Amino acid sequence: MADAKPTVFSIPVQRAFADALAAGLIARYADGALGLAQGLIVLPSNRARSAVQAAFVRAGGTGLLMPRLAVIGDADLDESVALALDPIDESDAIPPAIDALKRRLMLAGLIEKHNPAGEEPITGAAAFQLAEGLGRVIDQLHYEEIAPARLADIESALGDLAGHWQASWRRLSLLVDQWPKLLAATGHIDRADRRNRLLGRVSSGWRVAPPARFVVAAGVTTAAPAIARLLRTVADLTEGMVVLPGLDLGMAGEEWDALGPVKADPDKPGAEQFGERPLETHPQYHLKLLLGRMGVSRDEVQAWDATSPFDGPDARAPFTSLLFAPAAYTARWQRAGDLSPGIAGVTAAVFADDGQEAQGIALMMRHALETPTRTAALVTPDRALATRVAAALARWDISVDDSAGQPLGQTPPGALLLALAEFAAAFDPVRLVALLGHPLVRAGEARLGWLDQVRRLDLVLRGPGLVPGWDGVTARIAERADDSKSRGHAEAEAIGDWWGDVAAGLGTALAPFAAGVPTPPSALLGALQAALGWLTGEGAWTGHAGRALSELFDRWALAKGDGPALVAPADFPAMLADLLSGESVRPPYGGHPRLFIWGLLEARLQRADVMILGGLDEGRWPQQQSPDPWLAPGIRRMLGLAAPERQQGAAAHDFAGAFAAREVVVTRAQRSGGDPAVASRFWLRLAALAGELPEARLGEQSVMALSAMLDVPPGVSAPAEKPHPAPPLAARPDQISVTGVDQLARDPFAFYAAKILRLSELDPLSSGPDAKWFGIRVHKFLQDWQTAGLTEAAFDVELAALRSDPALDSLASAFWLPRIEPSLRWAAERVWASRDERWPVANEVRGERIVGGILLFGTADRVDQTADGTLAIVDYKTGAAPSGKSTGEGLNSQLGLLGLLAQEAGLGDLAPEIVDAFEYWELKRDRKKDVDGAVKAIRGQKPKPATAAAVVERACEVLADLSARYLLGQEPFVPGDTGKRYADFDHLMRRDEWFGRGDADDRAAEAGAA
């Protein structure tokens, strides 16, 4: 058998692999009903097995018994490793593989305990994250059958490496040396090692006693030495054959040689010696490596003669070969001649962003359903794009399975767990509200009432000044409930008891996080599990995603005692997110039978009528490779490990296989995630070789145009006009505040929205102390100081209270306090310096009076009484004060109207008295004058009011005019001028649509009339 020529075939890239394989095997072995049933087909993955099963069903006609299908996994691609080829003799049992999570935890513990001399220890979450890369290195050593002793052989070659790589090497050498002893104590072996042993036993067994049935190894492209030996054994069997996918038999010999010569060393079976650095990014490289390890020449590979109804055009194969020609041979592109037959059936679509790309792909997939029996598949390595496409199809009630699965952390239970961990590690109002409003929380009949309470809590927590933590929220609720003037008064009263239950239940469950000190991971995980139970009952553990999460918790529980000894609570969410991202949840069957979403592994060996190759941007396809934290690229080459670029070659092979279908659409987005995107290297090669591809169309319309129009409401073509709401007199207010007068004068539309529609901008959640908060806090400081007697001792007490305000974080303290303290001292010194001339007699005092049929009301920050008995009204400003000019123009009447109330009705307990001064005190540093505050008195020359009486008179004129026009009249509330308006309601007035258009039209009309 050793002298026989190996039986190796290749199904050309344009053929539908699974269907051509099934057709060829039926033609060879379907001798009666049991002819095929006597054989065995070895396949690379469970998805490939499903594809081959479906192909046999399509090709079987009246029915047949299929061969036995066995799957060998690819550990390097993180697939399931199993082999069901022959019964296993119990006397020769191979130890079981260690659970992946337990192994990672053990490696993390190993990293913590063993550190080279002079190196900083790696602990906690950092050790857990590095354990994934360490496990990958160990798997690759198994994969390439490199003994750990080989690491010591290249120690002398490390002198030229950077210091951090040498440190990583020393740590890696130590850990790889310690790992086998630690693993042996558990009675388990590495999964990659077990796969190699299983394959080796089957291979040696078949060489001694060949199976009586036919054996076909189909679609396997992994070049691991153990797999290569098995494939060579199958190829040497009398009734055996190996069928490779898409081996380029027409590639010129010099190009084939340029990929990297692989020469078998007879003294070292399975070892290769490379001349120049191989072209591992080429789609044929891993196939050449596999043939070299099998000891098979490409000339010995035969073309598979069977075809199928799903094949692409024959001209696609030479075009694809030319497309991926090595760089040194791309000069052949200029002599290629007419390439149109090679790209027949290929169209392209370039979308504005990845959102429109998903919608365009969904449109094309939906359009395929219009033709009976027609199938369509999206092939993409971009999981975000796959999720968007599935969501876009759901708008038409089309359910499609993403067979590549979804990371557990992106499923509802996983997302809730991560949100809970992040909240527990860092108390934050945004996270709290998002957590309590998650769809799984309190699902069922009680959910509507629960959401009402969450919305009330949302309103109460908005605005700066919230002290983080459970006690801070409780204090905010009590504060708002006690304040009858607070916007959150009703909400705070309604949620008091409810919040007590939440704080007691959820807060108690998350107590291990509260201390903020390193804690055993099992305690943190147990706290999250208890909190999930309190929030959702059994809801987080149901469904296929919930069961996967439950299984993960169980596996972690079984590995108790392994892993990092302690983890900082702040690091635990990142540790958990890293773990959940590696767990894939595949949905149960039940999606549309003619639409598919495939990852690159799932797309191998199968094909649909319409193949949509999505996400062809650099970094998405091929995906960006993460650097190896343990091995420098040079060390990997010295060890004989695969370079990270080999995954790009595999991605290119996957692209070539999908691109060779009969009808293909390639898509990309100009922007991805909001940032500009660069076209994939595959796209750029295609554009350079074939030029501009035909635009993808659905009927007579462009897919790109349809996608852009999909979310545009019908009938919305002309921009909005400038609004001019004119509510009836009964809807107009019969009272107004002194600040409301200024708002009405500057921007009538803002007054309409705030006072008639009763709209207001919500403060953000989790907002830190901002300018508005400091303005309120400074007013309170001066009010409390005046109430305490305006003494120097009282000032120091209030200043100490301001410095220790729990709402001030370190950044606010460092930024605001050095700016505001000098201004407060300036104000105090000014009060003390003028005590013989005037003295504050009241603060935060309110007055009201009916003026012209309208109730006018307002509050003065401070009222001083002068030596002659008259009053002075002071308004504090932590920003810039209004100018005297604006008072004359009728845009700033606040102080004048307060003077009117003081003179005719009195403010607070003060009797009516003449006001002889109006002042703004600017509590901010004036850098030009090098002072910490300034007083701006409302006095001056015409057109500015020259006396306090003139200020009051001008304010009364403004009030009378505005009242007659807007409050007692029918004038519409139009938006204010550009520089004299409020911006809170720009979106409501749709300002961007009309601003500037009317002014330009008016100027054009005036110019025409002239």
C-alpha cells in the first residue's frame, strides 16, 4: 500500500462542493440501496456534515441510505474536537480532555504563582486574560507537534529582541514547563493533545488493518501534522480518497513554487524546511502546506469530474486564480485579455455606512424570496453586520438563523449579566436605570408597574449633585420628596418604599462588590448569580441563551479553587466580558428555509443561489489580527508555528470559494461604526483587475438607493417652514415670571414650548457638577451665609461645607473650587467694606402683583437697604452678566420688574420701598483686570436707562408690550433672532430645515425690486 499512488481529488472552486461531492459519490458507490451506506465520509466540522447531508438529500432522488459521516475538529480554529471513526478499546483509553473554562482558570492561577525573578507579578483579571493567549500557544505547540523542550533550543537567539519580548519569553518558558505537571495531576490532557492522539491511533490502526468499506476525507484543509498523516492514510487505502476544496490545479508552476517551498525531511517526519519566507496570506498556501505534509505532489491530484446544478461559471476559476496571483506575478493582469466571462453574474454595492449596508443586504435577501425555491445567503466574518441584517429582515417578519452563532455576552441574559457586573463594580445612575429596565427584569404581569417605578427613578436621579452609591440615591429621593418645589417631588414620594426594596434586595446581593477590595472570583460570581435571581427569578436561565449561561456558571462552580486567588471588583466585569465573548450561542433551527447567514466556517463547502459577500472593508474581511502577547513574530517563525497572517490566507480562500458562485454580490460600507472605512484588500484587487463592477440592482432600481430611501417617511421631501404657533387666548398663560419676560422677549417660541406646552430639557443622568450646578450651589452658599449672620466665622463654616460637598468629585474640586473660592471671598469683603453704606436685609425673597391683567412674580437673590432707607437689588451671576444695552433694548427686564414688585407690593416680608440701585455681581475672575469679581450696575446714558427709576419704567413698557401681543393678544410665538434666543428647543422648531432660507429669499426679492 505504501508504494501505491495516493488517491487525491480536488473539486474546482466554481463547483458547489457538497453537491458535487454527493453527485460523484452516488455515481461511484450507489450500487443498490446499501451501496453508499457501507462507506464513511470524514468531514472537518459539524456544519460541513449538515451541508453534505443536505446535498445527499437533494441528489438522492427516490431515496438512499447515506454513508456514515464523521467529524474531525480543528482545535486551532477553536472548533469542537471529536472523532467518531471506530469504537475505542477501554484498555487503550485516552484520558479525557480538560474543560476549557477549568483549563483557563488553572492557567491563570499558574500565571499568578510563577514569575521569573525580577519580573512584576501578574494577578487577578490580568492573569485570566493572559491565560487565553497562553492556552492558545500551548494548543499551537500541540497542533504543530513541537515539544516544549524545543523552546530551550532557541534561547540563544533572543538577544536581538526587545526587552518586553524577552521577558514574555522567560515567563512563557517557565509556564510551559510547569503546565504538564499541573495538568497531569487532574487526570486530564489538553484537548488538542487528545485530538492528536485520537487521529494518530486511527491512522496507525487503518494502516495495519484497512477498513473494508470505502473511506472519503472531504473538505479538510487543516495542515496539522496529525491530520495530514490521517489524510495520507486515507489516500493510500484501496477504497480511500481525499477530496480537497478549491485546490488551484491550473496555477502556473512558478507561482505555485513562489508560495513557499516545502521539502520533507526524511530524518524528521512531519517537519518542513522553508527557504524564503512563505506567502501565508495566499489562499492556496495552507493547501500546499497540507499536500507537502501529506507527501503528495500537486501533479498527483486529480480533478473531480462530478458537477451539480449549483455550480458557478467555469470561467470564474481562472479569474479567481488570477485575482489572487502573488504580487510578483500580477503583471499577468495586463495580458489577461477579456475578463468579462470570469465576472459574469458579479455585482457590487457600496453603501454610505454599515447601517445602510445591512438594510441593502436585507432587501436583496427578501427579494430572493420572490422567486420560488430561490435561496440567498449572506457570508461575512463581521458578526455586527450579521446581527444588523437579521434585525432588518425582522421588519418583514422574516426570521433568519445566524448559523455562526452569537457571543453569549450579546444575548439578553449575557448582556444583563455584564450590565449587572459593571454596575456592581462602579455604581452609576445610568447603569442602574439601564439595569432595572432590562427586558428580562420582572418579566410578566408585574413588569408594567415595575417600569413605571423605574421611569420615576430616572427623573429623580437626573441632574448634578447626586452622591454615588445606594445611600446617595436614598438621600436624593428623600431630598426631592421633602422639597415641594422640586420637579421630582411627585416621583420621589411614589418610589420611596419601592426603592427601599430594591436597595435591600439588590444591594444586599451585591455586597461583596461594595468593599472594593480584592475578592475571590467565586464570591463575586456568586453575588452576581444571587442578584440575577432577585431581578429575574428564573428568567435569566431560560431559553437557549439562558441555558448556556447557566451551564457556564455550573462549569465555573465545578472549577472552584482554580484561577486567580483574588480579583479587584473593578476588574471583574472585563474578566467576565472576555469569558462571555468566547462562548458562542447558536440558535435552534426554525429560521427561514431559504435564507441563511453564514460565518466563514459555516460557508465552507455550501452554497446558495445568491451569495452576498458582505463587510468587505479592511479589518472586517479579512479581520484584523490580534497580536500574540506571548510570542514575537520572529520567535514564532523560529519555532515553526503559523504566522498570524495564515488566518488571512484562510479568509482569502473562503472569499474565493464564495466568490466563485453563479450569482454574487459584493458589498462594503464607506463608514463603519461612524468612522471612515478602507476597502478590503480583496475588494481593491478585484477593482484593480476587473475595473468597476456592475451596480447591484433590484429590478430597475439601485440597491444602494433603495437602502437609503428605506427609512425616509413617505411624503417628506420639502423642508419644514419657520414655525409660528398661535394658540387661542384661553391657552395662553395669565401669569409670568420676571425671567419669563426676558425669555419671551428673546425667543417667543422657547417661551411657548416651556410655558404653554410645558416642555423642559431633562438634565442628564450621571452628570457631574457643571456650571448650572455651581451657580445653584453658589447661590445657596451666599443664602446660607447671609442667614447665618454674614460673619467671618459663618463664611468659613460655609466654605468648609462647600469643600466637603459629597457631590464634588476630585476633578470638580480641582477645577471649580480654585476658581470660585476667590470670588466668594471677594463678595464677602465687598459686603463687609460697604457695611456703613448698605447692608443685606433679605435673600431669596419672592414678590408678586397683578400688572395689566397679568400676574407678575419673581424672586430676588439679595436685597440691600441703604443708609437713606432705599433698597438695592443684587443678582448673583457665576457667568457673564447682561449688559446695560440689553436692558435698553428690552431684552433684560428681570431686575427692573423686581424693582417694580419691591416698590408696589414688597418682596417677602419687606414693606414697599423705593429701589435706587440694580446690580449684577459677577462671581468670576476677570483676567484682563486681574480681579476675582465685578459689579455691573444697570445705569448709563441713553438709549440705556440713566436712573433706577428709568430701569423700572423701561421694564414696565416691555411687560406691557409683550403682554398685549402674546399673553392677551393673538400674535404667534415665532423663534427669536440668531444671537438673542434660547437653543433648548431647536430640534422642536426644526431650525436646521428653515434657518437661512427665508432670509435669503427675502434678500433676493428686495434685490429684484430694486
